Amino acid sequence: MDSLSKPIMMRTALIGLIFSVIVSLWGQYASAQMNYSYITRTQIPLCLLVPFLLLILFPNLLLRLKNTSNALNTSELITIFCMGLVASTVPDWGLVRYLVSLIAAPGYFASPENQWVEHFYEFLPQWLVLSNDNREVSDFFAGLPSGRSIPWHAWVLPLFWWMSAMGVLLLVGACLIVMLRKQWIEHERLRFPMGEVVLRLIEMDDDGSSIPRLYRNRIFQTGFLITFGIMIWNCVSFWEVLPRIPINPTVSLIIDPTFPPVNIRLAPYVLCFSFFVNLEILFSVWFFQLFRIIQTGMLNQFGISSPSTSIVPGGLVSIQFCGGLIMFVLWGGWMARDHLKQVFRHAFGRETKLRDEEELFSYRTAVFGLIAGVAYLIAWLYAVGFTLPIAVLFLFFLYVFYIGLARVIAEAGLIHLDLPINANTFTVGMVGSANMTGSTLTGLGLANAFARNWRTFTMVGLAHVAWLREYIWPNRRMLVLWISMAFVVSVVTSLMYVIYSGYTQGADNLNINLTNTGILFYNLIINWMRNATRITEMEIIFLLIGAAINMLLVAGRVFFYWWPFNPIGFVIGASAPIMNFMFSIFLAWLIKFLLMRFGGVGLYRKTQPLFLGILVGYVLGVAVAYVVDSVWFPDRPHVIEIF
């Protein structure tokens, strides 16, 4: 690996910022104009990986071939990737779709039929939504009539207050990551498999060769050529001159009408990343998916189910998995208690053995940033309409779920993962909508901008930046500045593009579904106000059962060396992406198990380049498909993959 002592030059930061603009602009444009919204959905999305390979990594390999000093080293490539990773959390499914729909929807879709005005308009903070006094919202959804200009000024106030809260949400997340990094990486030794894949693609060799060993590997080249060839074949099939090769077939096996279907679906992107995940975790993931299917079917046959107002989609079984998630996070906090005590002692100037030179910023900054950030968020929520107890409870659940997902992905490396429950709906369920004021329920509805967002605010990206920073020059503190700037330019780029496109084309004509998203969020407030939503006794029982099962799984790992189950498989059992891609995860486990069984670790390592080649071939194939659709099929683009 290249020397890590070389400072990050200004050119690296400049390239990273330009790259961040490209990531956000392409992600937003492809989603809004070409219906390629899936490129913004995964934890390392295609809107990041495609331009990184095409515009950064491969051109850099050409520079190395010419033996020019302008080639970027590994440290610089990782820095640029980290900036792009943070920038990729903004476009479409990352942030923009939720935020813009909440700002614009109430001024346009309120009607006597949906009774928004009667139920919650009096509680709606006008500084968070767009007024329609001068047709600002109507023109956004329908398009500007000729002679009118875009009312940029109307968006300034709501965007300022929304982004102030979201910026602090990210600050609190960054502070928590700094406080937990040493616990996760040095004490618990989490592997960060998703980051390992990135390193394998980026890493430049020290042997003096121009092309890294990975790209010279025949097994890598075989995987790449086969996959890329299939993708090109399928692009030609757009003209219906060749039959399409089904690289992502989907079949649903029905065991019984009372049982959920078993989804048989091959997703190359998921398969390739899953191949690098721990064998125990892969087994646990698909095992607990079978557990979910069987348990749900048996409960249905006995007539045991949640009421229609269940707080978690998926009923009792999903609530059970949520209980496991909450216990997973609380247990992790308990295990980290000694380390966190040392962090707080260090922050307040007490003598400790801790050193924070390797952190993104100091422990003092992290602790006081956490305290100040939480105080601001409570004040912001109170101004929105929350009562203070509900604001505190909501933030607690919010960061339990955020930390839980970041911790799971840090260990498991699953490329596509979200949770079945959102902090705002869970708060309503635990307290009961009848016990909340109208302003609190309205505020919880507005919190959909960040409470259901499992990419931007869950600290997954920040955790991986903190892990990757070990491979960057020793003075890592500047990295915080660069990724912060990357986030800002991504927000500005994505929001300006959506606002511009809305007024010039009509937001109703964009493919990011702002209409249905906004209506869904505000109808949720109406549903809470009209119907008494609260967790039932049966749901509480299953929540506690889930917590108990998770503790049994933890105890099994502690006391029995042969224990085959990892609690993570249970924790994410109700995640929709895991349900959809159960077969791809099972296939990754089966291949890895057979390789390890008959060839040991050596054979497994020799096979890794094959899956990296498949991954690169697939990613570049998506890029070719996008170009073909943009040039020849802009009005009816083809879907290569849906996550």
C-alpha cells in the first residue's frame, strides 16, 4: 500500500468536491428523468460506484500506466471515495424525496376530502412548509406558466430550518461514531466487510507495477468478462433482436396460503457483497428468514395476528424482531459502558489511557458536540410542536435505530438493509396517539423527513469513513471538513436540481413520486388523529419475546464455542430487503461454505477476485444500460435491477 504519511493535497479535495457534485447530480437526474431511482437505494449505491469506477479509478489506472506523478495514491482514492459516499446519501431515496415532498405537499394537496385543513393545519409550522399564496406550490407540481420565474426565495426559509436540524442530526451521529469507533473497531473487532470490498477495488500495490494485482488476476478478468458480456447482451435485447438472459430472475414459492412466500431472486450486486460477509452471519440471516416464514404461517393458522393498527408492518413476528433490535443496541451500549466512561472522563479533562489522535475529532469535541446537538434537537422539536417528554422519547428511539443499523452493517456488511419500523411511528405506538396532542402528532408526521431514512442519518456512511480513515494520511482531522463540504455541495446540487425540474417540467411529471410520498406522510397524521393507535398487550408480549430471544443468542455465543447463530440474523429478520434477497444471501453462504469446506481459507481467498470481477462487470453493465436507455429509449427506460 502507498505511504500513508502523504498529506491530502488540495487537488484531492477539489477532485472530491467535483466528484460529489457528479454523484448527487447523476443520482438525482437518473432518478427523476430516467426512473433509475434504484441507483440511490443501497448502502454503497450505484450512483456512487459507477462514476467512481469510470471517472476516478480507471482513469487513475491509465495515469499509472504512463508512470506519471499525477496518479492518485491509495490514500487519496480513499479520501475521494469517502467524500462521494457521504454525498451519495442525499439524492432521491437518500434525502431529497422525503424532504421536498413534506415541504411542498400540504400547500397543494389539501382538500375537503382529505380534511387536512380541519385536522392539522393549525399545528403545521409555516416555517417548515411552502406557502401557496402566490402559486409557489401549484407551479412546482404543475410547472411554471410562461412569463413566470422560479420563486427560489420561497424555499429559503423552510430549507434553512430543515437543514439546520438535519445538520445537527449528522453532527450528533458523527459524535457518537467518534465515541464508539474504538469500541467497535479495536475492542469488538468488527470487520466492516462492505469497506473491505471497497479497499480491494481501490488498493494500489507497492510492487512497482502500474496495474494493481487484482486487475491483472485472470480469475477477476473471467468474472468481469462473463458478467459484462451478459449485461451487454441484455442491452442489445432492448431492441428485441436477442432474448434477454435473466440474470436476476424472481420466483415466489408458496408453501401454503397462510405462509409468506419464499422469494427466490438472484441479485448479482447483493450476491457479490454478501460473499465477503462472515459465514456465521450469512447462515443466521437466511435461517431466521425461514424462521420468520414458518412462525408467521403457524400464527396465521392458529388465528393469532396483530390488529389493523399494528405499529410495525408485518405484525407480531416483525414486532418480535424489533424487540431483538432494541435489546441488541442496549446490550451493545452495556458492553461499551467502560469505554464510554473513559471517553467522558477524557472529555472532562480527567486522566485516562485513551488517546484520541486517531479519531475524526477529539473526544472533548464529540462529548460536548453530542450534548449541544441533542439540546438543539430537543429545542427544534419543541418549536415544531412536540411536548418535551415526547421529544426526548422520540430522539431516544431514533438513535437506537440509527445506531442499531450502523452497528449491524459494520459487522455484517449487508449492502441493502433497512428496518421495518420508523422512530416516529414506534413512538406513537408506544405512547398511544390518543395520549398525544395534535401538534405532537403533526410534528411526528413531519419527522418522516428523517425518521424513516436509513441511509443518510443512520451513521452507516460515517462509520465506514471512520474505519477507512485508518488508510488515510496520519492527520485525519481534515477529513471531517472534506466530507462536510461534500455533504453540503450534494444537498445544494440535488435540491436545486429538483426545484428547477419541478418548476420547468412539473414535479408531477418527474419519476421520483413526490405526489404519493407527500400524501402518504400527511395522511399518516390523519390516521393517527382519527384512530387510536397504540401497542397492544399481545404486541408487548412479542416485543419482550424478541428481546429475550436476542439475549439467548448472545449468551449462546458467549458460552458455546460451537454456537452457529449470530444475533444479527434475528435483529434484521423483518427487513424488507432481506426478505427480497434471502436467496442471494443463501447462495453466497452456500458457495462460501462449500469453498471453505473442501478447499479451506486458501481456496476462498483465491475465489474472491471472481466475485469482485462479477461486481465490476455488473456495475459497468448498468452504466452501459443507462447510456443505451438515455440515447435510444428515454421515454421507456428498461429496468436492469430493482433493489
